Amino acid sequence: MEPHDFRKWRRQLKLSQKEAANALGLKRRMIQYYEKGERDGEKVKIPLAVRLACYAISEGIADYHGPHRKPAYRDVEAPKDVDQKDGVQKAGGRKGGKD
């Protein structure tokens, strides 16, 4: 994920930098560094954990409590291929690709 991709992700979700920081568990200043791509003249790489968290948030997941518990969703409905009772993806659902 490049800095412009990170900014595009945030803007597509209509999140302020502060809201994005809260959703990712970061300080607002880190969001600014990721969007700029540098900190004090040094290149800043967006860590894998942050990239994966961005994907989860874009899919509507706000929190994860383990494989046998239903994930907490943001103010959106769970994806249609997720069982509403236990939060497990149904067979034949998406596996990393776009629908």
C-alpha cells in the first residue's frame, strides 16, 4: 500500500484522520506520516498489520475476538456470505477475490 492508496482508503470510507487513527488504534500523527509517505525526511512504510486492518475496516469489521466468536461490525451489515449467528464465512463465499 502506497501513501496515495492509504489516503484514498481513508477518503473512500469518509473518515477524518482522527477517525482513521481511532479505527486503526494509532495516533493521528501516524496517519499523517502514512499519507505523506515520510517522517522527518525518512521514507515511512505502512506495516502489514496496518494494511490488513485497513482491509478489515473497509469490509466493515470493527473488531475481532477470535475464530469462534462473531466479529464486531462497523455501522454496516455483515457481508451476505457470513453467517449472522456465529460470524463464520459460509461455504462458497469470497476467498480473497472481488465479487
